[in-house]
Amino acid sequence: MLAGLADTFAEAVATVDAGGAQVAYRSGGGQGPVVLLLHGISSGAASWLPCASLLAAHARVIAWDAPGYGASSPLAGKAPRAADYAVRLQGLVRALDLRPAVIVGHSLGALMAAAYLAQAEPGRRPARVLLASPAQGYGATGKERKAAEVARQRLEALATLGVSGLAERGPARLLSPHAAAGAREWVRWNMSRLNPDGYRQAVAMLCGDDIDAYLARRPEGVPVEIGCGTLDVVTPPIGAETLAQRFGLPFTPIADAGHACYIEQAAAVARWIRAALDQRPAR
């Protein structure tokens, strides 16, 4: 897997604004339509390698390291919103001169993808958005107690276990009991590269924002779909399906997958993405 990163999913860094902020990203595939991949709170760009490898013959695949992850500059302030991550993503899209065919956001990346769609300039909007195992956030009115509890649990775990400890326990929560050993090791390796400060910012965003606010402002003409692993215990499928119903969006169950569905069932998620590429409107 590590050799594959260097050979087929190489890392690069782009300067994305006048202040010199940088975004690290990995790219692979050919010159076809652009698929932009956004990871979740416990991961990074490299984690998409199994799925990206299956898309390489059909698309140009780009996965970013979110602000505060990998070599990407952190955002200003301790409690950014998804809209702030979306602004940084807009900078990357402009720097690379992209108009994504499909944006795929996983977990907290789904919140970022929804925020990007809500505020992207028309010329940089994706043709389609897929939200995989979406983290919906705890920032809505009435969720204050839950937000405080989630933040306390996550930050206490970081302080007590450290990044290495979080990585050791990660596969048991992010994958189903049936996951292959290679998938478990891949989750563990990617989690071991977390930046504590970037993780803390992401926790603040998770607990202070709400995906509904962004989906309510999505532009007409950009289809959005939601999918979730049938064995996901982090963002259970009932919650993802309820979100889809709330906004009248298609829902796709991803069989035999836990939360990190794009690692555990890379082929199924790649098929979902390829179907979205096939269905995108002509431009």
C-alpha cells in the first residue's frame, strides 16, 4: 500500500490563497473527469488509495488533506465551521483549475462537501455530490448537550491515549467485525498520522456545525446522493437514510461495510462513484 502511494497516488502541495496557506493533496488516474475526495475526522488523503486505484482508469482522482491534516495549513481560530473548510477547498479547486465532476465527502468530509456546494461559485460547482456515511454535526438548536458530550469524549480520548492510542483502537470502531486484516492495518496507519491540533479543530467543527443548514442552501441542478455502510456504528445507516428522506435525496446502502466504507468495501464505493460519473449531465 505504501509503495502504491508513491507510485500511483503521489502527494503534492498547492498554495491556495494570498496569505500563503497550503493544501496537500494526492492525485492519480488519467485526464478524465475530476473526482474530488474528502476524508473524515480520523483519516487523511492517503486513506482513499484503495478506492482511488479502482477509479484511476476512468477519472482524474484528487484527495485532499483537510486543513490541519498532513502538510495542509490549519485554519485560523480554534472553532472553525464547515464553511471555513469549504473556503480552503475553493482555494485548492482554483489553484488546480478544477471543475469537479463528482465530489465525494466521507463522514466529516460530507459536512465539508455540503458546505462547499452551498457556497461554490457557479463555475466551480461539481456536477454531482456523494455523501458517504455523513457526519451531520451537533450544531443545531437543541443539540447543545450532545455537542458538549461528544467534544468531551473525543478530546479526553486524545489527551489520554494520544494519537497512537487512537490509531490502535480505530479499526474496531471504523470497520465491521468482518473487515480484512489489510483494511484494519490501513485504518491504523492513516490514523497514526493525525495532527492533534488539526484533530481538535475538526472536533470543534463537528460539534458546532450542522449539515442541514448547508443542504438547505444547495443549488438547484446539482444532484446529491447519500450512502452508508450497513454495519456502520459511527454514523448508523438509519440516521443517514433519515437525512436522505428529509431532503428527498437518493440513499444507497453499502453492504457489509462499517464506517470507513471506502476502505472496507472499496470496490462497492468505486462502483457508486463510477455510476455518478456516468449520470452526470453534459457541460
